Amino acid sequence: MTRKPLRSRAWFGGDSKDAIMHRSWMKNQGFAEDSFDGRPVIGICNTFSELTPCNAHLRGLAERVKRGVLEAGGLPLEFPVMSLGESNLRPTAMLYRNLASMDVEESIRGNPIDGVVLLVGCDKTTPALVMGAASCDLPAIVLSGGPMLNGRVRGEAVGSGTAIWRFSEAVKAGQMTREAFVAAEAGMARSPGSCMTMGTASSMACMVEALGLALPGNAALPAVDSRRAALAQLTGRRIVGMVEEDLRLSAILGPAAFRNAIRTNGAIGGSTNAVLHLIAIAGRLGVPLSLDDWDRLGRFVPTLVDLQPSGRFLMEEFCYAGGLPVVLRALAEHGLLDREAPTVTGLSIWENVRDAENFSPEVIRGFDNALTPEGGIAVLRGNLAPNGAVLKPSAATPALMQHRGRAVVFDTIDDYKRRILDPALAITPESVMVLRNCGPCGYPGMAEVGNMGLPPKLLAAGVTDMVRISDARMSGTAFGTVVLHVAPEAAVGGPLALVEEGDMIELDVAGRRLVLDVPEETLIQRRQGWTKRPAPSSGYAALYQKHVLQADRGADFDFLVGCRGAAVPANSH
């Protein structure tokens, strides 16, 4: 087989003035004379940042990747891209996912790179890097940073994120002291890594493994486990092989890969954020993927992984039980996995997982003992969400899955914060909490505020869940009967903008319905009085609001959809 010429040879090959210039400048870093004589150049796209706690250890993993690249005969060159940490970045990391993807895409396209390792961790770094690499369609492989060790508070194993929501509600209900809450801080995040619940970071680590973009075991190995470092070394070796085989993202990310990922998300009780990210990734490669696909493919998939926030355990236990390969094997054996889907290993996904063993059926349950019988994301439609909304059944209260109640409307997140603590707030356990103007355009960036905390007076009375509806997102670590991603959003004139206090709203998850019980004539009259809020006139926020697509289309920028390839114009100096 004739080997395809390396892309990097357009920079480093031959004895032209340009080639000599490129090699000469690179050698100021101490590279040997033969470093650029035909070795595959492997870019290591690193989202390391001390401002992104989940990714602060990636510098060490990058060194392990380099070792593997060198062992396989490649030349590793590390480069930084924008790092997105949901814990610190305001107003929300999601505002910058598309910007980071542009950074990744143009960094790859404009540099002498033959293949790339994507070092990811916190929530949005995974989709951002995959989206950017997909737009270039080079050989690429993902290495996640891994989850933290289990949190420990007063002898109890607790999950970062999930514990925050639970403890803060307990404080408001008078069931936990403020002093105990503050003391818990030191034990919730006690090692490098991302959230050890099945939050968005762990969900997306599972997604890239299910998509075939990472080596088996990538999703669950703790960040501090020596096997994570070994996996990094193997990842570095493998990307060199992928370049030699010209194994590109487009050869892996076909319809079968996305079908597998959607079903996997249901089986792990994965984050609702995966819906947005997978639709956006598919869009970069021209693979059709819609909300209807999410509902159709995931509807009858049981949740097998008993993990917070849906269940009891944490990512350490998931790892020790056998990790994602066990889940993939179980799905395959029940006809819910496309066994022939290709992966970065060069083997099919079934060949990767067929020998996986379940070492803890309590953590990774069987189909006959599932955590929930239908764990896939439920897609709701109706006059309140014409283009769809989503709900995570595994994290919801069964008794609220069919519910009718009066709307309590919060016009913005600031309005919610002002009113929710008021003892005089007219709200009952049967009410439906509605938050609007928090979607892609409304916030902007679609912040994780959809899982609104309940009013203290109801928490004190023992209420633990209520139906909540918004055009926002929620953290993958959160839980409750929460309807999210309502499309179109209120800020662009979606029906959510027309809801008034006291309107009756009906939620029917089994029937996939979300209905505002108000006559159409009344809604027409209300729309005549609706006015659009002013948008930013300059800066990135203005670009974002002008070009962002709605949630049902992945909230990508309209001008980024599609694959542009890795070609660059001829360069001369």
C-alpha cells in the first residue's frame, strides 16, 4: 500500500527557502538534525489551565502522550487552546464552546500537523476540541483527564456537584448547618480530575469512548490512577498508527457511531448536555442527527449504571466494576449497539469490548435489574416547545412525570434569585416553575440554571422535587424533574415568552407532551405585546447572538456547520 504523503512535508520537506526556514526556526528548541526528515508530526492539543481545575493536571498527561508518540516514531508538538472550565468561567463555559472550537480548528489547519491528540477534561473542552478537529478531518484521538477520586465528607462518599445541590437545599430546609456546609468544602474535590459523578465531563468522556474516538477505558480511569498515565502513553503510540493508516474522524464518526453514543448515554444515565454536543459534532461532519433521533434511539434503553446523580455510586466504583466497556458489551448483547462501528483502535467497537468483565453487578446492573427501565433522554413537544425540549428520566421523580400545575414564572435568573427566598411567594408543591430568557441568545450562552432550587418554605415542609421548565441547561451533576432546552427560546420569541403567572401547564413524559393550556387566540394577543430585548452591539457576545443556532440544532454557530478540511492556501515568505 502506498503511504499517503504527510501533510507536514508541505512545511518541512525539501530544500526550498521556505522548508529551510521552517526547519531552522523549529531547531531553536533543540531538535535533532533528523527530527523533520519524514516523521509524522503529532499535535497535542492541550486544554491545560490552572483556571480550569478539572484540566490542571493535563500538562503531566501531555508528557506521557509525547513519550508514546516518540516510541512510535512520531514527532510530538504540544500547543495550547482556550480552556473552558465550568466552575470558574462566567457567565458560562457554554458561551465559549464554539469560540474554542474555532481556536482548535484554525490551530490545526494553519500548522504542520499530521494527526492530533485532543487532551480534554471539563465539560465543554471535550465537544469543543472534537468539533474543531472534525471540521479539519485529520486523524485525531481523544484522551480525557479522568475523574477525581470520590469525595469524602464525614465518612460519606459524596459527588462533586451533586453534593453541592443536595447540601445547599438541606441548608435552606434547615436540615444542615451553614458551618457543616462550609466544612464539606474540603472533602468534595480532593484530587486532580473532573467531577466524579456522571456529570457532563464524565458523560462526554463516555461519549467519546462510545463514538470510537478514544481507547477503551478512557472514560472511567481516575485522573490519579497510574493506568491513566499508561493510557496516555498508548494514545500517543496509537495516533502515529492512525496517521500511517490515514484513519480520519470522518471514517469513524458515521451514523452508527452516533447511534451507539445515544444509546450509551441512556445506559449510563448521562447528561442532557450530551444532546447539544453530539448534535453539534455531527453537524461539523454533515451527519444528520436530530432530537427525534435522540428520542427514538434512546427511548427503550434502560439505565444500567447506578451512579450519581441518578443512582448511588461514583466514578471510582464504575471504574473498578469494569467501566464503559462492560456497558457497551451489555448493549451489544441486547441488540442495542452497532457492533461493526469503527474506532480509533483500528478494530470495531465490538472487538474492543467483547471480553469486558463486570466485576460489580451492583454498580453496573443487568437488563433485568436496571436502575430505570427507560433511561434515554425524553424529547417533549407541544405548543410550549414546538421544536422540542428535553428531560432526563433517570434523574426525575416518577410521580411527577405526568403532571399538571399552575405556572410560577421567573422572567430571568436574577428575577428568580430575587423572589425565590420570599416566604410570601405564591407557590405550592403542585406549581410548575418556569424560567425563561436563559437560552442560547437569552443569557447569552445558555447557562446551567435550569435546575432551579426549590423555595425554602417548601423544602422545610419536606418537598424534594417539583416540575421545572426552562430554555436553559442544567449541570450534568444535577437532578430533578427538570425540562430543559425549550426551543425556540423565549429571547427569540418562542412560546415560553408568552407564559403568564397562573397559566396551566401539562407535562406528560410518556406521551412526550409539553402543553401550555391557553387558547391560541390568547397567545396571539400576548405575542402582539411582546418585545425583543436589545442585543449586544459589539464584541464576542454580539457575534454569538447573531450566529448561534437554537438548542435543537446543537447551539453551534451557523457559519461553522460542515467540514472545511485541513487544506491551507499555498504559503510563501
